[in-house]
Amino acid sequence: MRCFTASLGAETNTFSPMLTSRDGFRERVHAGPGEHPDYPTLYAAPLWVARQRAKTHGWDVVEGSCFAAQPAGITVRRDYEAMRDEILAELRAALPVDIVLMGLHGAMVADGYDDCEGDILSRIRAIVGPGVPIGCELDPHCHLTRQRLEAADVTICYKEYPHTDSLERAEELADIVEAMWLKKVRPVQSVFDCRMINSFPTSREPMRSFVDRIMALEGRDGVLSISIAHCFYFADVPEMGVKVLVVTDDRKAFGDQLAEKLGRELWDLRHEIRPPSPDMDAVLDRAVARNDGLVVIADPADNAGGGAGGDSTYVLKRMMERGITDAALGPMWDPVAVRMCFNAGEGTRFQLRFGGKVAVTSGQPIDAMVTVTRLVRDATQTFGQETRHLGDAAAIDVGGIAVVLITNRQQAFGTDLFTNLGIDLGARRMVVVKSTNHFFAAFGPIAAEVLYADAPGPLPRDPRNLPYTRIPRPIWPLDEDPWAT
């Protein structure tokens, strides 16, 4: 069996002022055919699985290019089209192929393209024709559009948030697409629109049990796969919203009924699914009151993984005003401040201005006397089996708070974000992570408590505070009862 596989991933915040250019892909993953690193990366899990099956199953695998960028604003048109066309040219050169496996994000928007994934999948379909099975893996923070569903035979989203299961889902995708090629199954896709915008962390109830239950349904009654498209609500595009996708073995009517049943259950759980987010001071009050272990505080409003700058100063300023010590915070994106710290050297105490640079929503810069405690060239953190490069990084102490400053914009994933810079989290009372939920896989096990703060910043927790003009209406919570119309 001859398989072509490639990857193109970017999560687009259409409200972000930071455009995504090809340099953004070069900073994260930018690999030509056969050049993908020798470890799995998030959006290229299908390629990694195909590479392993070439060794274990005798697949004839043709690897195309892999591109992935840090979430930010709209992708520059010429750069999207160039990367897309490189992959398409690689596919044409590989013909004939028996199957195609694509790793995409699902919320990529470029200038002139509301649905980049639908665009590239439709072009792939035009090249290979109607008889070649196409499988696609998506991040659950995707827009499950009609165009991409029509182009791909099988679509599977990761089930977990934080996204710890991309390899498992890619294995399932490969199994189903191979079975389709062997004429053992005839996958059909059923979608139910939940008419809502929400967030679905699987690290807590009730979503944990919901995901466990849908996994138990797979492999029975002809159900091949069930995915929940959480949506990416920082995108003002026409098909944004939560959807349930059921893939069955030629049981379309049954799949339609099951998708609706599960979708309406999600609707009924809509208020319980999102973690509570008290205001900033309430969260700090609770953290200060505890003396029995590390309190981890998430700052979702400045999550680089949602397209934020990662340089907001609101939480740190409030901690400083309250005299909080024995704490840590990171990462804060400020390449200029990092360079100044390297110029000063480890152990130096000096006046530093940092943070608050990208936009008004980043807050005002902090001006303070700081001590440089550690400097690391090309620092890294881990996310599952993947290594994420932070660029040059500096750890500073400001009034008893350890702050990690980085050069390459990222959210917090692993605890080694801090420990690689000499910060012992065991000696801290609280740590503030700029992330929404991906931090949980690493930080949850060491935390006495995990709290989510509703702090100011570029990513409001309530979608009603976003200036949408193009999303489908009615939709909850913008409309209280979208089923009434």
C-alpha cells in the first residue's frame, strides 16, 4: 500500500494583531520531504504513524513537507499558498498513491481563505480522484466545515484536552483508512451542530466521563470513531462552533441519530463543562490562604496557544502590589528583555523594563529592579514526547517572584519550563502559567490545587466579549436559546 502523508498546521486567532508568516513556521516546524524530526510532533502524528508502519506493516510511505506555526493572527496569503502548493506538488510527484493521510490543525485562516484545511483537502481530492481514501487528523479546536468533510473520507479529532492523544488518534485514523482501502469498511460521516461556543477540558468532570463514554461506544454497532470538535472561539469565521462527528461503517442514519444524541447531551452540560474562573484577586486570595502544597494558577487570557502575545503584565503586577513572594510565573515573551538579561549576565541586579509590548491588551510594561538568576541558550520545554524550543531564555527574580522570559513565543506546557532555568517549583507556594489547559498534563500531578483566573488580557474567557461579525447565529452564549428559532 502506497501512502502519501504531509502536515500543515496553524491555529488562527482572527482578532490577533500578529500576522503569521512563513518565519512563524520556520520557528516551530518547517521540514521538507523526509526531514521531519525523529520524534512525533503534534500536527504531524499521521506522518509519524505512517513512518512507523513502513517499518512494521510494509507500507510504501512517501513523506511530504510538514509545516506548523505557533498560534497567532491570519496567515499571510502568499506564504499559505506557497506551503500548500509545495505539498500538492509533492503529492503529484508521488502518484499513483493508494491512500492519503494528512495532519492539519483545523482552525487555520489565511488572507482570502476562511478554511485553509478545506481548501487543501479539496485540492488533494481533485488530484487523487474519488477512489483514493483520504484521512485527516484535526486538533479538536477546529472548525468542522462542510468543505473539508466532503473532501476527506475519514476525519478524526484528538479527544483529550490537553492534547495528549494525537498519536493514538493517528493510529486509529491509519487503521480505518487502511481498512477502507482493503474494502473492509465503508466509512460515512455524520455531524451534529451543537449551536454553541464553549471550552471542554478533559482534565476535569464532566468532560472526563463524557470522553470515556464515547470511547467505549467505538468499535460497537458499526461505530468507527467519535470526535468532539470543541471549536476555536477566537476566530470570526462562518462555520465556527461546537460539533459532534460520528464515523460509522455505512450506517449513516444511525450515525446521524448518535451524533445528535451526544450533541444534545453536551448542550445540557454546557454550564458545567467550563472550569470556574474567579477574578484575579479571588484566585490569589485562595492561593495565598493555602499552606499545604503548590497552587497552580492558569492565566488563560494571555495564552500564546490561543494567539495572545504572552506578554501581559496584569497578574504579575497584582502579585507584586500584594507583596506575594515564593512564587513563579511564566513564560513571558519578551526577546528584548531576554537580550538585556544576557547583556547583564547571571547574578546581576539591574533596572529592567519587561512585558506589555504587543498590544493595549498586554497592559503596561513592568519597570523593576530584577536579579538575573539563570541564562540558557536555546532553552526548551517538553509537551508529551515533543520538544518545544523557547529560544534564548532568562530567569529573573523580581521581589521574590521568579519569572521566565523567553525569545520564542509559547505557552506553558511542561514543568521543565521552570526547572530548566533553575527554578525549583517545590520551593514555591504558587506558580502562574500562561496557558489555558495544556499545562495540566505536567502541572496537575504536582499541584495541591489548580485554579483558573479570569484576568484581563487579549483572550477574554467569555465569548460574549468578542466583536464577532461573521459567525453563525443564533449560537449560545451570544443567544440564550438558539434552539428556539
